[in-house]
Amino acid sequence: MFQFIYSQLIRLVLPFILIRLWWQGRKAPGLRQDWQHRLGWVPEISGPVIWVHAVSVGETIAAGPLVRRLLARNLGATILMTAMTDTGLAQARKMFGDRVTYAYAPYDTPGAIRRFLNRVNPKILVILETEIWPNMIRQCRRRRVPVFLINARLSERSARGYERVKGLAAPIMKSITWVAAQADPDADRFRRIGVAASHVEVTGSVKFDVDIPDYVRVASKSLREALGDRPVWIAGSTHSGEDPQLLEAHRAIIRQHPNALLIIVPRHPDRFDSVAELAEKEGFRVARRSRSDHPADAQVYLGDTMGELMMLYGASDIAFVGGSLIERGGHNPLEPAAWGIPVFSGPHVFNFETIYEHLLADNGVQVVEGADALARCLVNLMANDKERRAYGERGLRVVEKNRGALDKVVEGIIERL
């Protein structure tokens, strides 16, 4: 009954979702491309298919090392990567070119999922983190397509939400073949909401297995040379409500370090122009990467391109990870930590709870409450090279000692194939 009601509701709201997609496509034309995929009308794929689904950019980046390992194993299957966002697919294409196949994931109506599965006929479905869609998972089960939830995390708040709709959630959870959880609390919560205990395993977070390709290191070094010999800090994946605070912090930093540069990278492309306007309104000299502006004389450098955040982290001395000064839940701090630079964030990091626990335990990250505290910390680090390097090395050691989840996940997938 719950599944029927859910499916009918999805059908009812689908026209409005498509209208919203068209409307958003005014500023992001990529959203209108291949829109038929979202209704299941994807090109047919012959031969065995490994379907890897990552909702957006962050999950796509996390899926990168996994996909590279699967490609290296020569499994004789086409890897199909899907995402819900145009930025997610753009990131996947940038990472893999023509080595994998791409499509937008279908909306979770019975018809769209059925058409998609008919055309793709996947051998397995690998879902990154906790992107759980009832019709997607149940129809895979009916076709005996194993569903693997990889790098799975589940906050206490989300677990309580699933428990409130147990009539819908429990049958879906029982349909999941394998949950590779990031930590023991995540595993316990998945069992609590209905996943069979024997189907849950703690493998750790594959995000610790972050790799930095050589071409990214080369691009990062080139940009750093263009930025010049001055303090550079970056605010990555910022959200609305954070940018004014970060610009306020930068103003305080400039008082002590007049030649300091802030690289600011909004999480969503539709905010690029508004953030540039805000910085200019606040009196900062702004350069934009998308326009190939030379950053030598800029005070704020806007990273308004897609798929370059990792490279921009590498060109910086200190990193702040956004989505954390507001109640967004934060973003991945391991990307800057892997460069060996100090990492800061705000207090709201519940989406990366386990990762932050590891970093905090070894002083590999510092949590600040707002702009004033952030500015004070950065001013001190910019004046003390030895302390800044030691801080970055602590974070890098946390990354290094927690690697290995990816090996467990790849072997677990192949074993279950």
C-alpha cells in the first residue's frame, strides 16, 4: 500500500518537476540536454553493464577511484555512470572521457525505471552513499539485479526519518544486497531501519582513498605560479549565507596580510554571478577563472568553473570547507587534507560525521564558529610557516592511515558478482 501511494504521488508531481527542470535550464542549459533520460529513454546498451549511480559532484568524485579500479580489473562490462545533476555528469565526463557511458538517472516512477532497466539491463547497481529510491531498488530486486550501497552513511536524524515511514522503507531496505558502511554507527542504523544484518559490513570510507591525478598536480602547480608569492586561502563548496561571512574574514586577513588572496568556489554554478557581484560590491578586486582573468592583482579569485576544486585546493596554502557555517552538513574535508594543507570548517558537519571524528582526534582539522574566529586562525597560520606545515601534515597523515576501504569495496563487489 505504501509503495502504491508513493508511486502515485511521484506520478502526480512529475509534471511540476519537469517544469522546474525546464525553468532551471535557463541558467544551466545542461539540465535541458538529454532530458528524456529522466523518463527512462536512454540509449540501449548491449552486453553486461555495471551501473554506478552518484547523485551529484561530490559523490561522483568519490566514485572516481572505484570506477578506475573496476576499469583496471577488465571485467568485460560497460560501466554506466548516472547522476541527477548536470554538474555531476560533467564531472564524470571530465574524469573518464570515453572510457565509460553516461546518462541522467531516471526519475523514480515505475514507468521511467522500467524503461531504463529495459534499455540498460544492468548486471549490478552500485549506489554511492545513501541515494535510496524505492522504485529503483524494488524493480532491480524483481529483475534479480544486486543493489550495493557503497560508502554508505546514515545520520541519526535520517534514520529516525526512515523509521517514521517504516511501511515504505522496510521493504526497500530488505531489497538491498550489500551495505558497505563507513562506520559502526552507520551500520547499526541501517540494520535498525530494516537492512538484514548479514547484508551490512563496515568497510570504512572510500573517500580516504582520494587520489590526485598527475594532470591535476601539474595544473595546480601552474596556477600557483600565476598566483605569485603571497598567502592564498580557499573557501571551497560555499553556500548561500556563507559568502558574506567569508568575505568579512578575508577583509580582516587583508589588514594583517595586505597581499592575501581568497579563492572562493561556490558549490552551485547558478551562484557564480551573484557571488562575484557580492565581492565587487564589498570593494574587493575580483578575477574570474572562467574568463581567464589574471589573478596577480586580485584580492578575490572566483573559481567559477566545473570540476576544478581539487586543483584549486592544491594551489592554496589553507582551506576552508563550505556548507558548514550554515546547517547544510558540510562537504568533504579529505580533498584539501590530501594536499597536506591545513583544513578549517564551520560547526555543521553532520554529513561527514565519521570523517571529522578521525580528523579531530589527530588535530587534522579545526572547527570555527564564524568569520572572526576563522580570520584569527588564518592570520596566525599565514605568519607561521612551520606551524602551517605541521598542521597540514597532521591532516595528511589521517588520510594516509585510513586508506584501504576502496580495496574492501572492490573485492566485495567482485565477490558478489
